[in-house]
Amino acid sequence: MRHFAIVGSGPAGFYTAEALEKAYGDQARVDILDRYPVPYGLIRFGVAPDHQSLKAVSKRYDKVADSAGVDFIGNVSVGRDVSVAELLELYDAVILAVGSPHSRKLGIPGEALGGVIGSADFVGWYNGHPDYADLDPPLTGTHAAVIGNGNVALDCARILSKSRREFEGSDIVGHALDALDNSAIRTVTILGRRGPHQIAMTPKELGELGHLEEAQPVVDLNDFPPREADDALEPGQRKSVTILRDFADIRANKRKTMIFDFFAKPLRIEGDGKAETIVVERTELDEKGAARGTGETYEVPTSLIISAIGYSSAPIEGVPYDERGGKFLNEGGRIADRLYAVGWARRGPSGTIGTNRPDGYEVADLVAAAMPSGTAGDRAGAAGLKRLLESRGVMPTDYDDWRKIEENEAANARPGSPREKFVRHQQWLQTLGR
Ligand SMILES: Cc1cc2nc3c(=O)[nH]c(=O)nc-3n(C[C@H](O)[C@H](O)[C@H](O)COP(=O)(O)OP(=O)(O)OC[C@H]3O[C@@H](n4cnc5c(N)ncnc54)[C@H](O)[C@@H]3O)c2cc1C
């Protein structure tokens, strides 16, 4: 019997478990560990609460968790409660699927001022992540800025701009819904260092902005290259750029605006103890398509700044780390003998939920090639891990525990909402009578 530990129960963790299950059948036991008693990683804590259809992918993960050879061991933080070296003693292979939980830093003066928030924190706040339950983002000013030109930037701008009614059916947590409902923000400026052709925004997410109840997107057609130049773009990107261009035709007079400010590089954030202004440099594209400063600067007034410029993994003791890439050093998913990485921990923070599936299957193939099904292992697996955790006073949870939490969250839901998430670690444990 082989014993495998997957650390992290986001998409990459579940797809890898599914692949290992298929490869080994009853010849292996696969344990999915997570630092929380609740599974799904960014499906729960990242994907926007008003995009419930995407979150439904978790049903597929439930099926994996229900398979005979797979177990969920929650409430165990690897690196704190148990080390990777200890897991390697207990398991034939350890696969890190820990994602990239931290916001990348802007690296500009003023970043530490109040009101400057990384997207991981802001997204975690409205999605009920326990680390950000007390974030309390400043929503009393009229101007906010979101730095970045990807879908996460769009999520943040949209969440800041929607009306309370538009959150019906979502699972945005109550504290965020109430705060946003009372928000004074009327203008959200989305700053991108390059132009419309360089955006990393997908058509569906962009298209939505054209149909919001109280907010309208604003673009400046002078930022766009001639329309014929769009023909050179790949079809998805062309569609996104067309949607952006068409925003120029919107003639509404809604009370909120989302301004796309392209060729805008933040230089510094200024304010007296808290953010008041971003100083921005106008850029242009150089020969290689990179942003080059023009020397022209201007100020964008704003009391809330959300930087949505990417994520990085949290280093774990004993695991080689790629500082620049914000992920674990690995070759095709292999970090070292019997130690692997999948998903964002392997590739860095890019790609959709689905991108993690081939990733997980590829790494499962590597594992199976190194230790073919049918060959024996003599590691202690979950039994040994549980003994170790008990000796440290750590109380792991299982999937039945998650189902109890899920039932309680569903029972607490606002009318029309699928759940009201518990936002404190303690609340999860109390639900389980711990
Ligand atoms: C704001 C945001 C919105 C997104 N929206 C979409 C979208 O609309 N559509 C789409 O296709 N993709 C979306 N994505 C991308 C998608 O969420 C990722 O591709 C995917 O979640 C990455 O999967 P992962 O398993 O590598 O990491 P994660 O989903 O981050 O999972 C990592 C897991 O590891 C656990 N963990 C971390 N450290 C430890 C530790 N030390 N010990 C134990 N457990 C640990 C975490 O608790 C978590 O459960 C979005 C991403 C973000 C950030």
C-alpha cells in the first residue's frame, strides 16, 4: 500500500487526488491536508461570491473526497503543526498544493499607508477568509483605485460598484455586504501600466461591467490602437478588447463610474497617515511591448487602493523557494525526491480553475512513474500522522466535519443566498463541538 499526502484542498489538490486515485485504485491511500476545516481553497475564498456557477465545481471535489481511497484531514497547518520532513517520513510522496495566498507587493513608496490593501486581503474580506475578517477597508471616501489589469482587478472593482440588490443569490459575507451597502465610493479607477491590447481580462468578466445597475465603465478611445490592429489578437483577447471599446458608446448617467486608466504606472502613494493620492506616470509601449515611462505625471485622488498585481506562495521551511516567481522551485512539478508541487504552488499564480486539472494529472503521472502501482511502500500514512498530531495537541477534522459546517452555514443563509459563511476559525470548531 502506498500513502500519499497532498497539502492543500484547493482545485490543484483535488485534481491531483482524483488522478492518484485513478492511477492506483485500492493500492494507495490519499490524504488531502488543509490548514482549515473547510476545503476548496480559492473556490471558497477567492472566486467572486457573485459568480456562484463557478463555485459549483466544488461538487466534483466532493465526489473525490467521497472516494474510498481519499481522506480529508483538515485543521492541520503544514510548516506549523507538522513539517514537510515529517510528512516525508510518514508518506511515500508529498505533493504541495498550497496555492499562492499572499498579494504581491507594489514596491513603491507609501505602500504601507492606511487604506492600501492587497487584493488577497480585500478578496478574503468579502469572501469570509478568517485572516481578513477584521480588515475593515475604508469605504468612507468617494474615490477608490484598483491597480492591475487582470480579472482579479475586475472582481474588486465590480464588488465595490454593485448595489445591494445585485448581491442577491451570492454568498458575500454579511459584514462585507453591509459595509459595501453603506460605502461612499462613487468612482473606481482601474490603473494598468500598459494598454487595452495587453489586458489579462476575459470577455465574460468584462462584459458584466456594461450591465451593472448603478455603475458604468468609462474608457478613453485615445488609449486604443486603430481598430484594424485588433485583428492580430487571438480571438478571446480580441473579444475582450471589443467589449472594452464598446464601453465608449455607453451613454448612461449612473451614479458610480469605473474608469479604465491605461498607460498609467503608479509611482508613489501620498497622504497624511493614510492614502489620499496616487502619483502616476503616463507610459507608452517600448519596442518589446513593455511599459516605458514618459516623464509626465499626474495624481489620482483616492482613499482606498487595492493592488491586484498578482500573488505569491508562502515559503515552507525546508522547501526550496523561487523568490521571483513566488512559488516553489520545481522542475515540471518535481521539487526533490518524493516531494512535488501542483497548481499555483508549482506554476505561480496564473491560469483558471481548469488549468489545475492537467497540472494535477501530470504530477500524478510523475509519482506513478517513480513508484509504480503494485510496488509496496511501508510508510505509516494517516495513522502515523494522527498519532503525531495528537502528541502535539492538534485536533484534525474530516469531511463529515466539513459537511456539518456546510449544513450550519446553509441554515444561517440570508434568503436567496446559498450560505452565510462563518468567518472565524473558532466558529468552525464550535460548530463541531470543539
Ligand atoms: C480573487 C481570485 C478570483 C479568481 N476567480 C477565478 C474565476 O472566476 N475562474 C477561474 O477559473 N479561476 C479563478 N481564480 C483562479 C483559481 O482560484 C486558481 O486557479 C486556483 O484556486 C488555484 O488552485 P490551487 O489549488 O493551486 O490553490 P488554492 O485554491 O489557493 O488552494 C490552496 C489550499 O492550500 C491550503 N494551504 C495553504 N497553505 C497550507 C499549509 N501550510 N498547510 C495546509 N494547507 C495549506 C489553503 O488553505 C487552500 O485550501 C481566481 C483566483 C483569485 C485569487
